[in-house]
Amino acid sequence: MSETLGPGQVRFRIHGPTADEGADTELVSARVFAAKIMALVRALQSASRMANRGKLLHDYKVARLHSSAPTVLLVEHAVPQRRPDIFFPHSGIPTFDDCITAVTSGDISHARQFGDCARFLSRLAKGSRKQFGYGEVWTRSDRVFRVDGFLEERADAVERGPTAVGDIPRAGETKWYIGVAIGSFDGTVRAVDLRGALPEIKLVLTAGSRQIDCVCRVEQIETIRTALNRRVRLEGRAIYDGRSGLPRRIEVSHISDPVGITDFTRWRGTFKPFEIEPWETGDERGDQ
């Protein structure tokens, strides 16, 4: 969506489930849309509290609705105070941005500093691929987050905390990396959901045939179509959850042909058989 966001504005869009997800239609239930808006507002209010010393100093009002893909534009308004000269309210939107960034990156200790924000993010994402396809939240014109099962999974991990059962390897198990790293990965592209600002694809790794969830940008759609079912190299921000040596998700920045990969089958039948003549030794040439 090209519409620019102004200060104190947040945009939320939701996509309906596809036929592959067991839906009879891609339309979004009004009940689900309303519930997701409420969860988003509660997350924003929680962030506003954290930005303002525990005080709820903002309300969020509907500025505009779109119907093509259900979309709402929320505007942050300061709540009237008895003594407004004492405390100038800070916007909760940057704090909300910090929270959702920490949640998606798996930075549990940092994400837990934002009060109940992660809990409401989990509610926002709950039901992805069943009640709806996926959602998108813009905190700035150039800053958009994907609302789906991955966000719910990460938000739930924040709620459980770093010592939750299943998050710590048992004795003898490999301790895998948790965090974010920039990397490149070789594999075959399979399309999953190319709708919206954050299309999703699957990368089937060349080595081991394991699948990795990948999120791209809308401007990469044509590149994705060209790369579909082909071997490529993806580069981007890889998010590791500590459960295996592979990333849980890749936020793709670049898609290209594999470097140094040559299809030798195109030379089949080009060369004729030949015998290699023996090498001359120094003695045969009369050398000392």
C-alpha cells in the first residue's frame, strides 16, 4: 500500500484464508476482523503505558477503513489529563515497534520489558491460516510487520519466558544458536502466499531438502515468479529459535541465481572420446 502514514498513525490489514487453508472463500469474518483490531489496540495501549511511566495516556481511533482487503487506519490521540502541564505524553507507537521487533527476533528478555504487549500480539496473530490468512501492521510508511503463526509462536515464547520447558536443551542435546544473523541459503523456491506487502515463500534447501519459511517484500513479486521451482540463492535476515541449526524464518533481502553453479549437462555429446598420451620424463628427453 503506497499511502503514506503520518505521525501517530498505525495501519492494519488482514487477508482471508485461501482455499489451500481449507476456506470456502478468501473473505474475512467481520467478527475476526473486529477481534484483531481490539487485540491491536490493546497491544498499542500496553506499549503506551510502558512509554509513559505506567500511565495510559493514549486512545486509538479509526481514521479510515478500506474494504478491498480489510484495512483500518488508527490514529493515536492523547487522553485529556487533569494537569497536562506536568507530563507530556510520549507516543506508544515507537515502543510498540520496539516490542514487536524484539518478539519476532526472539529477544525474550527485552520483549518481556514491554508489559502485556507480547500477550496481545499473540492474540492478534492467533488463528492465522484458519480464521484468516495473515495480517500486516505498519508502524511507519516503510515499516511493516507480518501477523501470522510465526508471530504467535514468538509471542507465546515471550509469555513462557526463557526458562520454559522445551526451550532449554536436555543433557546431551546440541545447544543451537538463538538470535538473528545475516546469511545466504541455496535451495528451490516454492510459493505459498504472494498476497499483500509481505509475500511468503518456502525455500527447499539443496542440502538435505529441509524447508525454511521465508518472507519477502511486495517489490520482489516478479522475481519470485521468475524463481518459482528453480534453484536460487536467498540472502537476508535469518531468525534462529534455538531448536535446530536452521533458521526458523528468513526475511529475504535478495534473490539471485546460485554463484558458481554450472549446468554441465549442456556439454553432453559435444566432445569426442580421446586417449591421454603419456607424459615425457626428464630421462626420455635426455635431461640430466
